[in-house]
Amino acid sequence: MLSYKKNIAVIIPSFDPDDKLLKVVSDLVSADFKNIIVVNDGSKNDTVIYFDKVRKICNCKVISHSVNLGKGRALKNAFNFILTELPDITHLVTIDSDGQHSVEDVENCCETIAENPETLILGVRDFSEKTTNVPFKSRFGNVMTQKILRLFCGINITDTQTGLRVFSRNLAKEFMTVPGERFEYEMNMLLRAKEKNIKIKEVAIKTIYIKNNKTSHFDPLLDSLKIYATISKFIISAASSFIIDIAFFTLITKILYGKISSYVIVSSYLARAVSSLFNYFINKNAVFKNMESHTKTLTRYIILCVIQITLSAFLSQLLFDATHINAIVIKTVVDVILFLISFKVQRGWVFE
């Protein structure tokens, strides 16, 4: 038995399991993992027998919920049990109960602890086109979330929904305070890691899908909406500012129409001045939670705004003169493109 395993606890949240749970636990026992915690997350009565069996396999701890509370709650309750009852545990491992994570991959992830003791280690699957056994809903959902996280949050992770994760006792305390009760909790863990500058290390693992992932309790529509909701604060500010900007632009163009020739440019500057002030304070305090002085961040923000306003105004005027399409429609299209660029600049430079 590898000596490090005595200080590792493996957590397996499970809802309405089948024989695959027994194999997962048996494989872990065969690999000399001793501290195994299984969470019965409100499973139906006819599946409780599997939890009775895993108790007998290795005398592992089973934490039971009387009703289904969700994967996030199941994980946090297991964290709490380890932190309060198992003082010798230095690292925690979370895996799924449906056989998607082989014991070899669990070991490979755990073996990186020595050089990365306070790192969030992720066992990541391959979702590229060359991997043929990945169900479409899983490939689409993971790739889409990966791109959204990279664009809006600056988090570049290959497998955003992996359930195979390894982290220290200290990080478990941090993750105990992460909001989320169901599948969105694992996404929130990644956002907390970004917020707290916790290093993330990826370890490649096998891409295993049994029976086209039919036994998964992950709903590709409802649960994806919950996951995307966790990054909504990154776009609500921009959307609100955008609405304010368009509203003022519409009002000012109506006032100035026919009075000055460059009414589109003037309207763009005045509308953006109002919406930018709103956007700055929301982004600094609520979105990026930046603690720097206003002197530094406001200076950067003004520089960005001047460039963005100039581009928005002149591009809108240029396209209006060339096409004579409705000015509001043109400005909307131009500002959506500039928004994507601006957000990345704000995240990486203004509110670094």
C-alpha cells in the first residue's frame, strides 16, 4: 500500500445507484484506499441495498440524506464530516459513483499531491472530436461551458464538469463556504479558486461513458442553466449598462436629429458617459470585487472608455453613412462586438 493513501479520504456522492457503485468501491479497496465516504443523497428505498453492501465491503462510512439535497450539499456534508471527525486526513478526493473514474486515474491525480499540496487538482477528460465515445450532450455542454468560462471569467480549464478532484484539508474548509447545492456547486468551486488565486492543475484521465451516460442524473438543460447562472454577475452589469446606453442614445438622437449633422457621434459620447459611470461602480464593487484605489482603476477605466466610445461613435457613423440602416440597430451591433473586447480588457487590466 502506498503510504500517502492513509491520509486521503475518497468521497463518493450517490443518488439511486446500481452495481457500478459496488465496483467503484471494490476497486478503491483493492487499490488500498481505506478512508472511503459514500453519501446516500436521498436515494429510493429499492436502491438502499447498495449502500448496505458498500458498508460490508470495506466498512466505509455512509452519510445518508432522508431526501435528495443535491450533489453540492452531499459533498459539503462529507467535507464537514472529514474536517470534524477525521483529523489525520490531509487531502480529499471526490469521484462519481457511476464508474466514469477509474482507480488508476484516481491514483494518478493523488500522486501529484507531493508537488502540489495546496493546489486544486482536476482529472480532465478529452472532449475533442477525436474522442468518439462521448455523448453529444456531454461534449456540447462541456465545450460550451469551457468557452464561456474562458471568455467571461478568465478560467482556462479543459473539463469544467469533472467530478474527479483532489484538494487539501485547508482548501476543503474554503470550499465549504462556496454556495450551491446541486451540480452548479462544482462550477462555483472553480470560480472560488479563481477569486482566491488557488492554483489549478489538470491531470489527463480516461474518457469513460457507460451506456452513453444514461444513468447520469445531470440534466443537460436545467442543470446547465444553473451552472451558467453562477457567472451571470459577469454579464448582468454589462447588460444593464448596455440598456442604459441605448436608452440615452435613443433619447438624445431624437432631441438632436435635424439640429446638428453629427448627431450620431454626439449622442454616442453623451450616452456612453452616463452608462460608463454606472458600469464602472458596478464592475469594481460587485463583479470583479477590486480593492484597489479609485485613482488607479478609474484612470484605466477612463482610458478604455475613451477608446471604446470613439470606436463606437465613429464605427456607428461610418456604417450609418454607408448603409443608411437604422442608427440604433447599427450601434447595437457595434457595441455587442466592442463589449466582448472591453470585458476581457476590464478583467485583465482595468480591474486586474
